[in-house]
Amino acid sequence: MPLKSSTTRLARTWTPAGVGRALLHTAALLAASTAVVWTLTVFSPVAAGAATAGALALIACQIPRRDGTPLVRAPGLLPVLGEIVLFGTGIWAGWVGWPLPAALGATVLIAAAATTRVPTWIRLTGENPGRAKRTAARALAAATATMVAAAALSPWYWSTAAGAALCARPTVQQGADDTWPDARALDQREADAENSPLLDAARAFEGNAAFGTAAWSVPVGGAATGNSTSVVLTGVDGLGVYDAAEGRVKWTLDSRTTGAFGWGGDDNTEMNHGNRVHALADTLIVHLSPGEGPTGRARDALLGFDIETGERLWCVPGFTHLRVDPRTPDRVAVFDGSWSLLDTAHGRTVAALDIGPTPLAQVTPEEPVRPMLSPDHRTSEQAMLGGGRLVLTRGPAIAVYDSADGSLLFDATLPAPRPISSEYAIEEGHAVYNVVADATAVVVEVASNEGDFGSRNVRGTELFAFGADGEQLWHRQAPGPDQERALVLANYDLSGPVRTDDGIFVTDARAIRVSDGTDVWEAGPDVRTDRDRGHHLRHGFFYGHIGEDPVPAAVDMRDGSPVPVPVDADRLDQGSAAFLSHTALPTGNVFARSTSAGSTETVMFGLPDPLE
């Protein structure tokens, strides 16, 4: 039964104010529905279809007949609840899946429409409501107020101010605790590590040219970093800083943020995020990212700690990406819509980089197709910090800046790779995928693609090298059709997995001299470096992973011959039951083993004797 006569309802509807409210309401319904469907498409087409059906049904409940009654009759409470849920979900979905201007516009529109709908929602619950309906009406009003408040706060949630709140969260404690115990001698074991193949192998290893003997072990695991005196192990929510020589805990950090550095599974397994903690000289850089905005808007904070004492030196909030170079410890590059250089001693901005005068400005940046699938999705410009330079790339264009002051050194637009065989057709596009830099040159890897960054064809890969003032030093194509992958440095990670040592860098199966592009050596079939897990070059050795199922390895940089590692991965029950990781540090090598049963153990091997 209509609440009022048809004439009264239609008269009220067709007044200017009524038409305005109707248009505002319709626009809000469409905006909220579009945002929800847009976002759910990332998760599941089925969920997106169900949301579409629900939104259409709700909209049908609002379409009036000639007599003013709804096209689809439903109890008044159902459309009201449906609208509140749709409006609230639409605001959330807008901030998740849309750029900032669109999300803010949708939030304002939906909040305004919700405010004007409150009287209508109250009337729909009945003109003379009983106690139950009055309670429902009050609950609806409270839900609406909450939704409007959430809409007002949504821009702040992903703002720099929210990131600044993270600065005060972490707590530092001196010395060991139950989570981060002091290290012990290899013959002192936990009860569940009596039959540890990692500790057995460590005790038996006598050292060689690439690895020293085992120094200590600790019954925890995680990603590692360190400097000349300290080793830093990270867990899911915190980290422990150990004395590299003795294994004594110097200090620990509790992020007080769930999943700050990784995540834990239901089966007791843990996975650490990469590139969250970095030791740069005497400063430990900690990237706190508790819940990245899937569109890249940050609630992140970058903190600097004294690696010896744990004293917090500075905190910088509001960025989404970080680039570091252990050999450029006084600078880091951060992205907050554009790239900037920070001083690691004080956290101050040294330079904000302007790509306007460079060829990068002429290349339209690609938007991530599904940004929610990866919190660390591509930025508008890729970046690599190394060799005293910050290299930005967008499509086939590069701009090279001095990392000391951010001054532009040179820029260039790279030509499309030429097919090395008539079997390979010329692709639609090309882009810079990786960069190697040292003090003498910048080496750029260019590969063809099918028109977007993610459709790379590794068969069309070439290397270009530029000197300090931008002159081209050399250019290489793949040696032949049967070696089209020979020059591939990595797949898509421009954050610096490829490093140089003594003017040499390593590709999949060869070492190349930076200065002239000539091969130093070509590896045999038993040495195939894993391009995407990164590696470290130290004292004439390459440390990383090799093989189709990557295992820890060391390679002599003089001739490409493999060096025996302290731990044979095949003897550690690899596969689904256990995982072995390896990190090379200035003070030695860290091997960590974790199992699906939840046990972890880490062994620190010291430095080897110097090469003769």
C-alpha cells in the first residue's frame, strides 16, 4: 500500500528539488554499482556477476510506476538495507580500484545521496512503526552516519597523515628475548633439531675459497641483511639484529603491525616479503607497509635506525616504492607519485626528480591491469639505483640522474631490437626491462613486446651501454638464433637483482665486462643463474642460485666455475617439506632452512680466506 496518495507522491517527485534528489540518487547507485563490479572483477567473474544482479534488482526497486509504486515490490526494509550495503561497499571499492580523483568524486557523490535518502529510508520502514521498526530505523540511521563518516575519512586513510601514524608504532628492545634468542654453538641444539641435516652439514664443512666455516646457529629464520658488523634476520612482524661474529642479539624490533614483513600460513609456514629491510652502512632502513593501498596510495612509512644501538634516527611516511643500493649507502630512492632521493643519515629529501624535460614525459605510462593482485605493482616509471646513479625508465626511454644531488646526467630513447632470425617477426613494441650500472657505464637491457610491458618476448633482447656523459659505448645482440636468451638479465624486476663486481656483471650463463661488452667467460650447462632471485658479488665470487629448480650456489668470477656450497640442497629434503634460502652478506653467508612443520633454523658462515 502506498504511504501517500499517488498524486501527492508524483507531485513531490516532479518538483525541481525532487528531480534533483532523484538524479543524485540515480548517479550514486550507478557509481556505487560500477565501483563494486569493477573491483570484484579482479577477484572473480562469478562474484562480479552476482553483484551486478543484486545492484540491478535494487535499482529496479527504485523505478516508479505511473501510480508512484515501485516497479518491483519488496518490503521497505530490504531496499533500505540493500542501499546502505551498496553505498558502503561502493565507497570501499572506489578507493580500492579507482584513481584518487575518481574515488574522491564517487565518495562525495554517494555520501551526499545517502544524506538526502535518510528521510526516505525512515518512511519506508512504516508510517506508524512499532518498537521493532523504530529500532530498525534507528539502526539504519546509525549505519548511515557511520558510512558517511567512513566516506569522509577514506581520503585520510590512504594519505600521508595516516602513514605518519606508523612512525610511532615500532618498539625496540635491547638484547635477546623468546622470539629472538642469542645464537649458540652448532653442537647445542633444540630438542626438535637433534637430527638437523643443516646443522650436520654446517659442522662438517671445512670452508673453501668462497665460504668460511660455520660460526653460529639460531633456531629462527627469515630474510637476512647486514653490514660489516651485524646480521639482521626478519620475521613476519619483527626483526632481530645479531652480532655477526658472536651471534649475540644486539636489539630487536617489534613492528606492532600484523604482517609488516611477511605472512604466516595456517600450516605454520611463513613467507617473508622481499625488500622491506636493508642495511646501508651504519643505518638500518625499515619499510613498514601494513596494508598497501591496492592502487598504490600509501599507508607506508620508511624508518631509519642506528644498526648498532637500535636508536630511531628518522621516519618518512607516504610513499609506495623503495630502491636501494648497498654500494650507495647514503641514498635511497622512494616513489610517492614521482621519484625522489633521500639522505639515509637524516631522512631528508635531497632531490625530487622531474621527468618533464626528458623523453620519459613523451611516453604514456601503463596502468596496471589488475593492481589488486600485487601490492608492489609497477610505478609510472621504473627505477634502479646503483653505481652512483638513479636510472628511471618508461617504455623505451631512460633518464639517468646523479644520485648525489639528483641532477640529470643524460637521457635517451632506445631503438627497437632487431630480430636475430627471420623466424621471429618484429613485435609491436619494446621497452627497457633491466639496468646494470657502475662507475664507468650504464648497461640497458631492451626487449620487444606485444605492445605492453607485461608481454615481453625474451627472444628479442639487446644490450646498450652508455658512458658517463651519455655516449654509446657498445651494443650487443644475442649471439645467434639458438642463444636468444643469452643476454637476458632478469624478467621484469628493475629493483636491482643484477650487480657488478670489478667491472663485471653476470647474465644467465655468461659474465660480461661493463666497459666494452666482451665476454669474460661463458658458463657450462651446470651453471645457469636464476635471473629473478637476485644475487650478490663479493671478493671475486658470484653468490646466488642456479639451476631450473634454483639451489644456492657460488661461482668463481674469474672463470665461471661453480664452487661447492656448505649445504647440499638435495640432502635437506627439499620440495614441499622444506625450503632452503641463501643470502651473501659483507660478513659471510647466511643459510636458513624452514619446514612445513613450522621449524626454522639459520646458520651463519664466516668469510673465507682471501683469494691468492
